[in-house]
Amino acid sequence: MTAAENVCYTLINVPMDSEPPSEISLKNDLEKGDVKLKTEALKKVIIMILNGEKLPGLLMTIIRFVLPLQDHTIKKLLLVFWEIVPKTTPDGRLLQEMILVCDAYRKDLQHPNEFIRGSTLRFLCKLKEAELLEPLMPAIRACLEHRHSYVRRNAVLAIYTIYRNFEHLIPDAPELIHDFLVNEKDASCKRNAFMMLIHADQDRALDYLSTCIDQVQTFGDILQLVIVELIYKVCHANPSERARFIRCIYNLLQSSSPAVKYEAAGTLVTLSSAPTAIKAAAQCYIDLIIKESDNNVKLIVLDRLIELKEHPSHERVLQDLVMDILRVLSTPDLEVRKKTLQLALDLVSSRNVEELVIVLKKEVIKTNNVTEHEDTDKYRQLLVRTLHSCSVRFPDMAANVIPVLMEFLSDNNEAAAADVLEFVREAIQRFDNLRPLIVEKMLEVFHAIKSVKIYRGALWILGEYCSTKEDIQSVMTEVRRSLGEIPIVESEIKKEAGELKPEEEVTVGPAQKLVTEMGTYATQSALSSSRPAKKEEDRPPLRGFLLDGDFFVAASLATTLTKIALRYVSLVQEKKRQNSFIAEAMLLMATILHLGKSSLPKKPITDDDVDRISLCLKVLSECSPLMNDIFNKECRQSLSHMLSAKLEEEKLSQKKESEKRNVTVQPDDPISFMQLTAKNEMSSKEDQFQLSLLAAMGNTQRKEAADPLASKLNKVVTQLTGFSDPVYAEAYVHVNQYDIVLDVLVVNQTSDTLQNCTLELATLGDLKLVEKPSPLTLAPHDFANIKANVKVASTENGIIFGNIVYDVSGAASDRNCVVLSDIHIDIMDYIQPASCTDAEFRQMWAEFEWENKVTVNTNIIDLNEYLQHILKSTNMKCLTPEKALSGYCGFMAANLYARSIFGEDALANVSIEKPIHLGPDAPVTGHIRIRAKSQGMALSLGDKINLSQKKTSL
């Protein structure tokens, strides 16, 4: 074993710019200096030894002049020094000087100061020389009876490590520690002793636990955690022990420590699948979520609840706890609420849906009274969507939910109101019996709607579903009320003229004082500043939208008026009333057209809106049966088709989910009975503690670990230097979630020894080198593996570049350098397909500031094939439904979405066409627009698409 590979438990930061001192000056300081100087000299010696220097001449100096000192800092530094200094001769025998050191440590183990005793015991845990430890054993045993707990707990650890490494030195260790444990009162000492028994003599640990199993609740939390781990391991290895210890786990669910409760609940679920056990564990998780203040803890425990739900037999138990789960909604954090609502929605059944809806209704009303906060609106949106889903799955609930939700149509938050409107539209189409109620509530809140988008939707619903004379008349009354006095242009001009006179009278007094350089009065500013504020206050909503220049709502109004007028004609037989109603509708349209062409609105009416209103006027003037069918039947059929397609898609995704979760057992599968299973077969089950440790260390790819050779062969080797270079290097690039591990093979191709061979790396992009690889010495034609970690902070393409520098032993020249090829880190390693709703996609599209427009340049001639090729090469998911993309029209538009492992969103809009005039073999043309929050992600995705646009022929 080389000096660089010696085991060392101590890491010390070394300033690189300092000049290494000479051995003579260090010897001088250690011999003749004061305590401060000796401390500094000892630190320098430690750093030099860590860097591979051999300082045999200083060993005796330190034993003579430093070891006898009683200074605590020096004693602490000496512990580090004795840990790292070579203690054997080249042939492996112990140095004679170490006998003196051993004697000094025997004295320290009997020192009156407990800190010195404890530190020495900790140091002995790191010693690997049995000859040094043997004389110290009586002193170590004596420390078990010391008055101070710090000494006792370190004595237990020292005995444990010595027993594990050199059992012959203390063969009765388990018995000794068991006796110590029975009489010990301190929690940390008991924990260490129990830990030792678990690993050294599990039967003794179980015997001790059996004697005090009823007092487990009174133990400290650190000991309780170890007990949970022991019970899990014992029951995992030997299932017949479950009955003996499961009661203890139940008791630990009542522990005062949140960590113990969490571990006990997790262990209980793995040990028993009985409904009472699952219920107790779930109840414990829910209590933890409610009582813990840290949102990260809440999210972690919620994930455990969601995992429980995934098991088909546990789902029914959790359904009874839905109301308890909803208590988590008291948490203000939006992410926690989102997960809770999703979990509640997954668990809702006909038994508990009524209670769920009552709670959600209360929550919705609560959000109305809360002072406006950024998350309040989003939370309200979540609640509306959850109620929407409940009402679709359980139609009986819709009648209770709709009246409460429709109050929010007049809400200032457009997003929540839009969700309510979408829900109302689906409900009114699906549930015929609710139509009168919905129309009545819609007419009540219609005048209070503040958002033009919601106003348009409400108009459409009223126009489509008002089927009685009274309702149609009510709609017309509401429209007239919302439009104000007509004709609009004349009334606005009159209003301005009417308001002008009193304002002039008011402003005459002060205006006389305002004189310009030319000697004229400046009165117009006083008039213009006060008038609009007064005018907008009492303006009806629809009139306000129109004067602001939003004439799209006018086109929607024209369609609504046409629908209700045609329906009114079919309901009322009297010709005079028919004509009167149609004339009123036409008058409203004509006055809006007049307003659009005048100079009163802020923006003039668009040609599209003029065409739409003119078409509606023409339809009403002719009243043909064909138009009646289109306006009153075809529109509703389109909505019906859309809703049924959406429902079909949801059912399909739910079916896929349930298929995933259902445990299918083949007819010839063997049935395993727990009681008849051999111990070695049981060990094939995964150990939860081992898995959590692997997850913490970042080794999440357990399947690869099963066949390490295959996993390495599947990776692409990146060649870093040429075969003719003096040093050949190649690398495996392992991409983990937040870091990249480079496993570099370095081969010395020369006949010289290469000293200080160092891999120097640098990065471009949002990558950061975690630590600098340490230098190596390579023998002629030798090779070595160097590992380097690179931290990744965000999703974008990155480049790792660098060189290998080395010295040739015996050569007088400068350092040699071999430049490495660049390693390109691909963005695709961090991007995963994801899904979101259309509304969320549009919102993100509007918010994201970085856009990258890529021109399509490909040899693919089919639109669908090109889209599939882009999806495959960018790892994105197509949000546009399959039905919308089916068929062939020479043009295609699709929305793509993906999310990175860092939670960043990437959006893309593919807009492509097939130029028919260029013949059937013409390639696809068009654009792909990419939007992302960060510039790096937008550019990297664009580069990826550019590189992989053309299909390579195999």
C-alpha cells in the first residue's frame, strides 16, 4: 500500500500558497519554542506528512519535547499526528519509539480531565495496530466506570471497534457491554452500547430489549431510533419474530420524538399489512404533517402517504382517513396543499365524497375572507379544480357545489373565475336537471363580472342554454342593463357635452391664475384630468369593455343575441313580439357597429369582429332554417364532442394508472408463505435502511448495481487523448441527479516514471468542479483511475475541458502537459417528459422571457413522422391530443412540454407544414419556438433540435 493510499480519517485544509518549512527549523521550534510555537510547528509537521513527506528524524523530538506537555490543543494535535504518522518499519514491525507513545496514552486514559480521556478513547478507535492497543486494554475497561458520560460513551465505541478489528484482545466484549447497558442511565451511553450489541451480538441485544420492552417509551429518542432499526432488521431476517416485537413498534408510534414516530410508522408498514397497522401508520404520518412546521418534512411525509396509497390493499384503509388528511390544508404552503388535494381526490369514494365536498366548500369560502396573497388565488384555483373533478365523478354533488362556485365568477382573479366557468360549462352540458339552477345563478352574478374573458364565456353559456321565454327575456334585460343607454355613440357624446358645462364653471376661478408666456389662459388641463375618472365610475361593464376597444366581446354578444332571438321566434307564436325581439337584438348590434367605427373607443373595431356582427345581422334578417340549425344545434354538438373526447382521454389515463398499480399474478406463479420461507430466501427482499443509505449517497440506480459489468459497458467511453500521446486518457461519464462523476483512466505509455501526474479540469456553463483530483505517481507503462465530481446547478449544455500535467523523474525540464479533448454534457440527461394543462401552458408561455426560434431544416417528408422524431430527440411530451393531430391537412401545430430534474420548465410550439406545390417528396418546413425561464435552457434545446433535425439513414 503506498503512502497516498494509507487509511486516514482526518481531513485538513491546506493553504496551497505557503512555502514548506525545512526539517531543521521544525526541529528547532519543537525543541526550544514556547507552547504557541510548538503548536504551529506541530501543525506544519501534520500537513507535510499528509502531503506524503517522510519526517523520521522528528519522531523522537516530538516524543521527548512535545508529548509530555499538558496543553489541551497540543494533546488534540498529537492525536492527529499519531493517527497519520507511519508506525511500522518498512518490513512491517512496530517502531520501538511507539512503546513510549503507548505509555503516554495509558497515562492519558487515567487523566483526571474527562475531555482528554474521551478524546484519547476516540483516537483509539482509529488505531489499527494490535501491539499498541494490548497494553491499554485494562485502562479502557476502567473508563466504562468513569463518572462522566462523555468518557463512558467513548469507551463503549473504543471497545466496539477493538472487538470488531481484534476480537482476541477483548473476547468478552459483548458480555461486558451487556452488563454495562443494564446498569447505565445516560441515554447516549445506552445508545452506543445497544448499537454495539446489535452489530456484535444480536441475541444479547434482543435479550436486553425483551427485558425492558415495556419501558421503551420512556427511553431517549436516540435509543428508540436504534431499537426501531434492530426490530426492522430482526423481523426482516426472521419473520417469525414479528409477533414478539410488533407491539413495541405500536408503542413507539406514541413517542414524543417526530423522527422516532416517522421511522416506527415506516417499519410498521413493512412488517405488517393488516388494516389496523396501516391505519395506525397513516394516522401517525398525518399527525406528523400537521405538527411539523418545516415544509420539507411535510412534503417527505406526504410522499410516504402517497406511497401507501399506491398499494391496492392499503387504499381502502386510507379512504377512511380522507377527512384527517384534509386537516393538512391548514398549512399555508401551496405545494403541500396541492399534494394533499391530489391525494384526497385519488382516495375519494361514494362513501366520503359528501364530507369532502363540505370541507372543500368551506375552504373556498375561507379564501374569500383572507387578505389577498399571491398564493390565495392559486389555492382557490386548486380547490375549484378539485371540486370540478369531484362533481364530474359524482354527479350528485354538482347541485351542492355549483351555487357556491358561481359566486367566484365575479372574482378579481381571472384564473379562478376561468376554472369555475369551465366547470359550469361542463356541468350544464352533462347534467340536464341542473340547467335551470345554473342559468338562474348565472343571471344573478352576470352584472357583477369584472373580467372581459369571463364575460364572454358567461354570454356564450346564457345564449346556448336559455330555453324558456322568461330566461331569454332575462338575458336581454341583463344585456341592456350591462350596455347602458343606446344608441351608445349619441348618448356618449351627449354625456360629454352635458358634463362639460359644470366643469367649465368650476374651473373658471383657478384657471384665471394660469397664464402662459404668450398671455393666454391654460384651462384645458383642468377639464381633461377630472372628467374620465367620473365617467368610468358609473359606466356599465359591457359599455366599459367596448369603450376600451375590446370588440371581441361584441362579436360574442352578437352570436348570443342571434341564438336567443332565433330560439325566441320558435317559442313565441305572436308575429309582433317576434319582430320586436329581433329588432331589439339587431338594434344592439347596429349600435355596437356604429360605436366601433366612431372615434370614441380607445381602439377601433377589427374587420373580423365587423364581419361577425354583420353576419349575425344578416342571419336575423333572413331567419333561414339552415342558420337556425347551425347556431342552435351544431355549436352544442361541438362542445359535446370536445367534452366526450376529454372524458375518454381521462378514463384512458386512469385505466393505465390502475393497470400499473394492480398486482397481476400469473396462473403458474409460485405462492410464497412467510412461515415456510427459508431465512436465506427472505434476505432477497430489499432492506429499507440500506436503500435509504444508498439514496442519500446518490446511488439510486440499484438495477445497474446488480450487473456492474453490463452497466459500465452500456456507457459510452469518451476518449480524451490520442493513442500516440505519452499519457493516454479516457473517461466514463456518469450523470447523476445533481452531479456528474468522471471516471478517468490514465495510462503511462512511456518508459519513464511520471511524478505528480495531475488531472486539471475546468468547466464552461453552469457546472462547477467539486474538488481537485490529487496528484499520482505512475510507474512505466502503469495505469490508474482518477475520479472527479462536477456539480450541476441548472439545465443547459456544458463543457468540461482540461489537461494532464506531470514531471518526468530525473529530467531537468519544465512540467509536461497533455491537452485533453472536450467532454460535452448533453442537456437531454436532465430533461424528462412532463404534462400540464392548457391553461398552465399558456400562462407559462406568457411569463417566460427567453424565446429561441428554430427554423425547420429536415429531410423528413411526413408531418407526423417529423413530430415524433423531435419528441424522441428532445425528450419532450406532446400536449396536443392525438385526435387533434390525426388526419391530414398539410399543416400541423402542436405544443410540447418537458421539465428538468431541477424543476425548470421547457415549452415548445411546433408549427409545420408540407409545401404541396413542391411535390409529394418535398421536406417539411416551418418553425419551432422554444420558451424557457433561463437563457441557457432555451439555447441548449434549440441547439439540440438543430443537431438532430435531419433523419440519418441507417
